[in-house]
Amino acid sequence: MFKNINKLYLSLNNKYFCRNYCNNCYKNMERTEIIKNITNNGLFIRNIQNPDEELQLLAVKNNACAIQYIQNPNEEIQLHAVNNFPFSIQYIKNSNKKIKITAVKLNGLVIEYIKNPDKDIQLTAVNSNAFAIKYIKNPDKDIQLAAVKSNGKAIQDIINPDKDIQLAAVKSNGKAIKDIINPDKDVQLAAVKSDGFAIEYILNPGKDVQLAAITQNIHAIKLIKNLNIDVIISYYILKYFFN
């Protein structure tokens, strides 16, 4: 037992010695050697106490995530980091609006790491990536519309979308109707007019919806169950007289 405690004590002492020894090494390292190391691996900056702006810039240009080891980086350093890798914003404390807008413009999904984003940031995020709405708490109607207009499938991340949102979603992507509970006839028509194959996701579509679907894409008839006789007639008219 005492031998094991002794080994543990020696091990901890060795780690402490190595850490301090290495810190002294870095402290006494020539600047040219520091620059070389940071240029090769931006994360090396974590070993440097109070690195100046030149070293900080070299670090984030090599690896944007190196910003997590920089205390109070200025705006230029932050911009270089998020331009290099937008998700590095998660390591930046108290970033200003310019930094946030830059990050979400490059990748809307980084809004997940922005606390209480304002409406401008939210809009920029969903215009960059519609699915960013998933990370926005209680998005208003403008944000919801912007998201579904960018990609109709984003409606899957909207709780209780109203009819305007539903219509905008299916006009953007007919198959978005798959993610709408009990869509009414107007929404069904808008969906199949956008994409005839969207009828696959409509339960018991009526004659008008069936007709709109095959008019948009004649091959949509293969996806319709319980075909209306008028739709069958229209299908053959379309097939033999307009194709």
C-alpha cells in the first residue's frame, strides 16, 4: 500500500515538475520559435502567456478554435476566427453584433451558440440556413416565414405553424406538406401545384387536388389511391393530346 502511495506521489510530483519546466521553456523560447510553432499549430498559443496581437492573429488564422485560449481578443481577431470557422463564436465571450452577424451569415446554425440573438441576427441566420430556426426560441412570424421561404422543410421545426406559414412552406417545397398536420384543401392544392409528387403525403386527396397533381406532373398518378374517374379521364387526355 505504501509503495503505491509513494509511486502516486512521485507521479504527481513529476507531472508538476514537467508542467513548470515546460512553462519555463515556453517563457524563455525565442520569438522566432514561438511564431514557427503557432504557424504550424494555432493551438500552441495556449502555452504563451499574454501573447501579442501578431501571435493571436497567426493562431486564429491557423486554427480558429485557438481563440478560446486568448483573453479578451479584439474585434479583428474575432472576425478572423469566425471567418475561418463560424462555430468558433462559441469560444468568444461578449462578441458584438458585427461578429454575430458575420458568423450566422456564414452558417446560420451557429445561432445555437448566441445568447438572446436579436431579430436581425435571427433573420440572417434563417436566410443562411433555414434549419437555424430550430435554435431560435419563440421565433415570430417574420422569422418563420423567412425560414420556410428559404426551405419549406424547415416547417418541421415550427410549433403550430399557421396557414400563412404552411402555404409559404409548401410553395417553397411541395413535399413539406409531409410535416403539416391535417393540411386543409388550400394547402394541399398549393403543395401539389408546387410538386405533383407531394400528393404521396396527402391522405385521401379530393378530385381537385388529384387533378392539380397530375397537371403539374402526369406521373404523380402512380401515387394516387382511390383515383377519381374524372382524374383518370384527364390523365389520358393529358397523355395522348399534350405529350
